[in-house]
Amino acid sequence: MTRVYVLGAGGPRPTATRFGSSFVLETGGDQIMIDCGPATTHKLVKAGLWPTNVDFLFFTHHHFDHDIDYPCFLLCRWDQSIGKENQLQVYGPKLTEQITHRILDVDEGAFAHDWIARVSHPLSQSVHVNRGGVLPRKPPDVFAKDVGPGKVYSGKNWEVTAAPAEHVEPYLDSLAYRFDTPDGSIVFTGDTQPCDSVKALAKDADVMLCMCWDDQERMGKSEESLGQCGTTEAAKMAQEAGVKKLVLVHQGPHLSEHGHMEKGIGDVKKLYDGELLFSHELMSFEM
Ligand SMILES: [Zn+2]
């Protein structure tokens, strides 16, 4: 069984129902997180998942609405572990290694004081032992790697390929990911404007989660269509790639309002023949 959990279905502006971007792909017994935006760790638990069961994390890019909960996730996953879990593997564009180092490194990590105190103080040692751990408590151990386009990783029965996305270069690199699983293929576009590289990555995919910020015409008028997709551009990318199911994610506050939402869905359906899902936080669906 392959299941997709939508944890964060928004962008950088917080609203009561959406904030930031994060997803979990569950396939073949592996739980794979894609992006780690605001409050991801809490939303993960709300969705019925658990940090120590997530062994892989892929970043599309390093805007805060996609990575700000990373320190929280790293420390929580480590804190809840009893030393028998798999090592977390983290992949993403340039800065992924540096950010990881700057969070956890014993000398230079902004949050090293937390794990050093928990490793050293008798209170934290007792909590760890009562949870099933043994002393001495091991420091966090994370494998982080900067990656680019091409084959990124092969799991037991899944593999992931990256392609360049077009968002805010040259300030940040962005990647889209395609996961091929026994139950089908799924693409996470991350934040991108329509582009050939993401379209080629998504060719004939079973599912594509595509960012969809707002009504396309409104984005054009407000000069917000550079570097991102709105309704009709998401629809065109999915249609041209031959994607079977399009899941709209990363909706802004305007598109999330009733009225605008229904107009947006109508605009997408005019250009896209496949199955359409307008996602909400904490929903999940089977492939
Ligand atoms: Zn974003």
C-alpha cells in the first residue's frame, strides 16, 4: 500500500487552516517526508504518524515555509528515540548539509545546547531509560546530503529522481522529486513556475502534487506569477505531462476562501482532464 499524507498545504502566510508545506509518502513500510514547514512535527503526530518512524526527508528548497520545523523534527525524533531507530537520511539542494550542521553540531549547532543537556543531566537520562533507552545516551546522528538533478536515492522497493524547478534562482536552488513505487509514480513539484524540466519529470505520473498559489489572472495582475504556479498553469503542466491525478497544494489565503476556491477548481477543470484534488491539511489518500 502507498499512502500520501498532506501535513502542510499552505505557504509562508499563516492562516487557521494552512501554514507551510510538508507531506509524508508511506510506501513499502517506509515513511518519507517531503519538506518540513511550520509545525510539521506536530501535524505529523496529528495525522497519526510518529517522528521516529520517518527515516527519510527530502527538501525541495530552503524557504522557511518548507524547512523551518527541521530543527524541531530533528530534536524531537532524536529525543523520542531509544537508540534502536534507523539513522535519518536527509537530502535536498545546496544548504541542506550546512543547515543540518548549524542545527546539531556539538560546537557550532544553534540547538546543540538542548541535546548536550539531555545527554548529560540525570533527569533526562532517567526519562530516556524509562522510555526504553540505555546509557550513555548517544548524540543525534543524521546523514545529510546536498543533491542535484538525477537519481537521488533507491530504497527497498522505491526510488527517487530529482529535476530542477524554477522558483527563486539564483538565491535558492529548487528541486522537484518523482518517487517510483510498486503502486505507481508520484511527483512533488515543490515551488515552481511552469517549466519543461518538471513537466518531463512528471511525464505520465500517476499523481502530481503541484503548488497552486492563487487564481492565475489575479497573480498576473499583481505580478506574482513569476516563480510559481497558479490555477491554470498547474492545470496546463499536469495536462501536458499526462498526469492521471493532480493534487493542488500550497494554496494561498485568497484561493483557500470559498468562492475563489470553487472558481479555481472550475478553471483547472477546463484545462485538465484527469482526477483533481484540492488538498487540505491533515488529509491523506491512497495511491
Ligand atoms: Zn513555498
